[in-house]
Amino acid sequence: MIKKTVLALLAAFCVLTVGGCHSHVHIAGESVEENRIEPTCTEKGSYEIVTYCRDDGVELSREKYDIPPLGHDYVEHPALYPTYCDEGYGWYMTCTRCDYSNYSVLPRKQLVLNPKTYPTTIPTITITVGGAHIPDSSEPGYDDYCDSTLKYSDGQNSFIDGFGKARVRETSSSLFGKKDYTIKFSFDASIRGYRRSQKYNLLASYMDPTLLREYLAMQISRDLNLYEEKYSANIKPVKLYIDSTYKGIYYLFDYIEASELKINLAETTEENKSPFLLEMDLSAHEAGVEGVDYFVLGSTDAFGSETDIEYKLNAPETVNFEQFQFIENYITRCRQALIDKDLETFSSLVDVYMFIDYFLLAELFHNTNVAGYSTYLYLRDFDRKLIFGPANNYERTCSRPYQLGPNTDYTLNNAQERFINYDFWKLFLEIEGADELIARRYTYYFRPIIEYELNEAELYYDCYKDLIKENADIWYTEIGDRNALLSDNYQWIFNYFSLRKSMFDSLYYRP
Ligand SMILES: [Zn+2]
Ligand SMILES: [Zn+2]
């Protein structure tokens, strides 16, 4: 730089006689900058410093200087992890100045649906009551249960509880020949495949001679929850004995409740709010006080006439007035968001995919019951969203009429009719954008799971068909040809679900 300036000055003192008329000594004027090219994030820039003669403007010197690249002005963006339905992206950076970005798509998570294995022997449960009467919910002794010796054995593990209890489960099954039971151990019993618990249910699946419907629904529900790392109730076939009488095949089913190993509600010291587990139950008013044990919100016409929907507080056992208000308000806000067609607010309060799963399953099985009963909703903690589920009570499904005997109606008339008479679901379906969400969930998550479980149901039936026939021989003596009863029901179930699936495909399958 200095050297160049000296040269420029020397040049200025040179005698120039361009026209030959007279001599002139150039005198350098002030240096000026020319031809500036601004650098970018990645390309260098430059400028020139030029000196002209102060008097005649003759260029005396020109020097070019580089300007180094600026480098990117980074902004960091956190990753969005993919789900089974949506692609995501990794942690990435962009630049405030240019369009630099190292954004990269993370593909949708893939469901891994492995073939199941079915053990050839199934566990045995024995309820010994010494001939005593096991009470149902219409009887005064119901809450005290019936003293029982409970025995469980699965070939590898077995235990006996001399201080167990049993009662008929509180469902319409109390009217059937084969009843559901709830058993209660005197300790948290550990049964393989189940969350350690004092209480378990034994489901009769009486209306379905193949014993497939309720089992299939719960298997699908289990998958839907499992892959989302949410709790769902387990279900497995067992042989049941009451005293020494063999009662056929029952399903050992989780007793759904808020507990550390099941629906684990956060401990809270908040005075004016509380995590909660609610159960939709149209008969909540019979045993509870409005505003304390239950609240009323919305209505349903699923049972003939328009009926108010009651939400029963299942857990915590007691809450104060403000906490109850918080719970009621939470559900009211969720519903109001749907009325306002405000998907954004609804999604901020409710786990929408779990919500879609819950009602798609109810619709797939045409479960009318879920319109007013047996729907669980829970908020585990204040930084989480409301979950609809786990699914429960799928005995009376597939648009079968209510009857006190096994299914003998093989019509498929309404197998392709929607059933949307669920208060929340009906409102949700009217929102713009809901359709697209349902389609994504159905295509990438729900549909592969139902295909897988329908296939597994065939294998399951094949494995246990002798036991299922034995069960039919115990319970359906009024029907002469029980082989036909089973094969007709079996055919009908798979035809029914094939039609339902094609209905859903036409609505929501968009690969
Ligand atoms: Zn000059
Ligand atoms: Zn840049």
C-alpha cells in the first residue's frame, strides 16, 4: 500500500507533454473508492481505490482490494420429529441474508407389525365361592363383592389368594346367561402381560359365539395406543372355573383405572386445578351429585331420544370446587373449540390423532354404546393434552340389535353405513381440515393396523377354535347346530369388517 502510494507520487512528478505544448506535473488528488462489489455470505466482494490528478483528472493509480465473504448469519430451528402419519425434519439452520438452509426431511415412522404367537395352553382362573351368590349391580351387596378364593395359573406361574373378592361386572352382561365378572385380589397381583393390579375384569363376550369381536376391537385399540406409547387395556383368553364348574372361555381384561401403572395422573398440589380421569356415563346422576361427582355437557340421540351426556369423575376420588370447575371447563373448552370450528384451539387441548383413533374404532365397530357410556377421557398433567381412551366395552357392536342371546342375525344391510352419533366426533367432522387429518391418520396408521389385526384374528381363531367350540357347547345349548352357529358368525364377522373397511377406504384412504 505504502509502496504503491510512493509510485503514484513519483508518477505525479513526471513531466508529461502529451500535446508537446507544455509540461505539467500531476498532483494526486484524494483517493476515491470505485467498483465496489458487496460480498455475500459465500462469495468475496471487492473495491478499487483510485487516485486521479487533482488538476486534469488523469488516473494515477488503481488498486483492487478483496472483501472476505460474510459467512452465513445463522438462525437455528429445532427438529420436528416425524410421526407415523407425518414427515418431520431434523434440527436445521437457515441464514437471515440468503436462502441457505440445511433442512432435511425425516421420513414418516414405519409401523412394525410382527406376527404374533399364540400359546397352545391358556391360563386358568378359578373363583371359589363355595356355592355363594355372586352379586350384580342391582343388589345391595354389590359394593362389598362376594368373598372368594381366587386362583390363577398359566402353567409357569400360579398363585392363590384366599382373601379375594368377586362380583358381576356392571354392564348389561348381568342380564345374559354368561355374565362378566370383576375379581379383586387382596394384593396387587402380577399376571404376565398385564399391569400389576388388584382388580381385573373377566369378559364373557356372550353375544358373539366366535369370541372374536370384543377381542379384535381391544387388539386394535392396543396397537393404536401402543405405538403412541399410551396406556391401553390388555385382553387375553383364559379358562374360567367358578367353584368346580367350567364356565368356558373368558377374556381377562384390565380394570381401567387411574393408577401408577395404568393411567398415571400426575401428583398435584395446585389448589385450583387437577389432572383427571373422566368416564362418560349416562347414568352418573343415579349414584352421584351434579357438580361434585359428574357434570352435564352436550347431548346424544344415539339411544332413541335426545339425551344429556353426563361425565363422571373417575379420578381423583375427591377434588375441591375449583378443581372440579377446572375439569368441567377443560372439557367445555374442547367442545366449544369444535363448535367454533377452531381446529387450532382444539388441537392445543386434545391429542387429535388419539381422538381420531378413538372414534374411528368406535365407528368401525358401529359401537353405539360409546355415544353415552364407557368413553374414558384423561388429562395426565397440565403440560399434556387430553386423551380420549382407552377403548372399552365392545361387546355390543357391529350394529347388532340388543338381544339376550348369541348373534344369529347375519345381515349386512348397514355394514356400510356410517355411525357418527358421538357428540364430539359429530362436531369434529364438520370442521374444515378434519377430513384431511382423518385421511392421513387412516391411511398411514389406522388402516395398516386393522389389516394386520384382521389377519391375526383369523390365526387366533384357528388356534383356539376347539376351545371356542367347547365354550359354545356350554352357553348356547338352545341352538342345535353350534358348528353352523360358529361358522356363520365367523363368515359374517369377516364379511362385515371387509365392507366396513371398504367404506372407510372410500372416505379416507389417500396414499
Ligand atoms: Zn495532471
Ligand atoms: Zn447466508
